[in-house]
Amino acid sequence: MSGEQRPAPRPDGSAEDGVPPEGSDTARSAPRDDAGQAAPVPAEEVPDRPADQPGESAADRLPVRRRRRRDPLAALLIGVLTLLLGFAFAVQVRTTGTGEDYSAAREEDLVRILDDLDAREDRLREQIADQRAALRELNSSDSQAEAALQEARERAEALGILNGTVAAEGPGLVMTIYDPEGQVRVADLLDAVQELRGAGAETMQIDGVRVGVSTAITGEPGALRVDGVAVSSPYEILVIGSPQDLQTAMNIPGGVVDRVGRQGGSVEIEQSRRVVVDALRQLDRPQYAQPDADDGD
């Protein structure tokens, strides 16, 4: 076997077929099988690469199998990110596409769209105006009804005071006529009532009898009657009005005070800031008269 040729060793001392030369450390440490061939080293026993080599990261120093296990996870993350970016891009394109649709529309279409918007705006403005007008009408109707009701109440109270159907109070005077000799006549009391009314008396009563528009004074001196109710001296007259004007009207020369004095009587007048006229009259209902139906035309 001396004639068998061996391959020439390489300059680095290794053989061409990758088998390390005999006598080297690699040849001594590499295990061999029964045929003398180098046995493969299991993957689990592949040692980590040295950590002190410059330019290598921690991931480069991990075992080959561990790095291969992480490659599918990284691919999955990259795929998810790609899908998200694609979705965001599609949404952006759809959002900006609306303006592009109008920019690409024909002039006739744009004019029609503007006309539709203007018509819709006009309809909305008309509806708002109608609602406001209805609100103003309701407020005005309520205000007018309330004002009319208040005016009717005031007129009813005024008429009630004048007719004697409502009690009243206010400034005025208390006039007392003394007739010790029984000489005061019906005309004297009627003159007193007329002169007080002429001086601005709004309402009055004589000895607890309310004087109204149709008040009748009858009887003989010393036995006078007011609306059928007997009255006697001294005659007390409660009057509501301007105290000064009423007293001036009673003291005029030749007036009621002078006539009563010439008949042996006397008149005492006292002004007051508060006179209460609380005697009431029954409202006379007309038997024949009724409101005119054509009065509102």
C-alpha cells in the first residue's frame, strides 16, 4: 500500500476533503465512528459563539435553533403592521375622495347641488319664521287676554262701587246732620247728596243705607226714609272722595250747612284719610232692557 497517494495538504494545514490532518487538535477532539469517519455533532451540543468578538450583537450569539424559532413571530408582526398601514391608507383615500368627487363633477351638477342647498335653507328659514310668529301670537294672545281680563275686573269693581254692590274705602269725610227740632226735609238730604256728588263723591251711605244711582229719599221731616229704610237724627253721611273738595262744597254760602242752620239744626264735618263705606245694595236687574246685539258692529 506504499503506492497510495494522499492529497496534498493546504497551506493552512487542512486536507482538501475537509478532514483535519492527523496530529492537529481538531483531529484529536473530533469523535469518529466505527468506519473512522467524523461523527456529526448534535445541534443541541453546538456551543455558543464567543461573546467577546467585536461587531456581534446578543442575537448573533444565540443558538441557531433559538433564532430560527423567533423568525415566524417577527414575520407575523410585520404582516400585522403592513395590514394596519394598508387600512389607514385606504381610509385616508376614501376620506379625501369626497372632495375629489365634487371637484370632478360637472358645472351643471354643482349648480343643481347649490340650488338644492339654497332651497333647503329657504325652507328651514320659513319654518323658523313660522314658529317664531306662532310664538309671538301666543304670547300676544295671552297678554291681550290677561289685559282684557284685568280691565274687565277693574271696570266691574268700579261699577260695583258706583252701584253700591261692592264695599269701598278711601279718603273722604264724615258728615253728621243734627236736627233736634225735626225740621230737616227730604229736599235737604237730596241737596246734600247732589252737592256731594257734584264735588266728586264716588260713593256714600246714609245711616247704614248705601246710596246708589236710583236711591230714593222720601218721608216727612222727622220721619225720613232712604230707599224705604227709616232714618233718624242725627243723620250720619259717610262719603269717599277728596276731603277738601267735599268740605268746600258743603260750606258754600246758601248751601246745605246754611239751610240746616236756619232750620234750627247743625252740621258737623270731619275729614278722614280712611272712610269705610260697607253698606251694600242689591243689584237691580232690568226687566225690559237688554244689551244691543249690534253694538259690537
